[in-house]
Amino acid sequence: MCYVLRVDALRVPFEQRVLDVGSKVQGRSLLAFNYLNAMAGEVQRWFDRLPEHWQERAQLLRDLVLDAAPGMAEKWMFKSAPFYLHHGWMCYFSFKDDQLIIGFCQGAHMMDAEALFALTPHKQIRHYLPPRPPARLNEGAFRRTLVEAVHINKMLAEERTAKRKRKR
């Protein structure tokens, strides 16, 4: 069974956050609730382990992703990275060689009107490499990219649903 974490107040310290675990935990054991708290803790620990000069920027980008759409879910996946889900996998955060990376899972479907994506060998995923602090972050361009990602994920989810209905 897969549980999705939903944090309802992101600018509140981690210990004070309220998890909306919805109906999946209702009627479940305390073990399931503890599991959800542990996974939320893993996501927070990932951000806490980033180098100090990336901490503030990474948290800002995290908040922007979580605020991009109502019901955006944050989930610890593959024992290595925070993923953000809205009608499926939308994006994830990664860190390599002193570079924060935000991978857009359906990036191949995106226009990249802001020209934020880096050239990579991936066919489906597109990477955004935020500028290293203290360089200025183009927050507006990133917000617009998030709006496009949310729209693409919703559109693809609707297509999958319509395809399933046609098969019946």
C-alpha cells in the first residue's frame, strides 16, 4: 500500500506540521501513521543535509512547488529523493556535484517557454538547474514553469482516464 504525504502548513517548523493523511489512515493502525511521519521526516532530513549555501534557495523552491497546485503531495521515493505528485509524478529534487536539480517527470511534453531546462540525455525528464547562490533566481519564470507542469500532468491524467473508459 502506498501512502501519500500532504503537508498543510509548509512555513511552520517541521515538528509542528499537520499531516493530512486522509482516509487511508482512518481505521488503520498507529503503525501506518508513524510510517507517514517517518517519510515526512526523510524529506525534511534530505533538505537539512543540503550544503548550507543551498538551504534557503532549496526551501524556497520546495515551497513554490508545494504551492503550485491545491493537493500537491510531497513523498519520499526510491529511498533517495523527495517527489512531488499532482495527477501523477510531477517533479523531484536531486543534488549532485554541488548542484540542486529539479527534474520534471513529464518534461518532454513541456514547451519550456522560459528556457530553464538544461540539455540532458533523458528522453522524458527535463532538468532545471537553479543558479547557485548567491546568483539571482528567476522566481517568476520558475512559477510559470510549475504552472505548465501542473497543466501537463492534469491533461495527461485526463487522457489516461479517457483511455481507460474507452477500453471498458
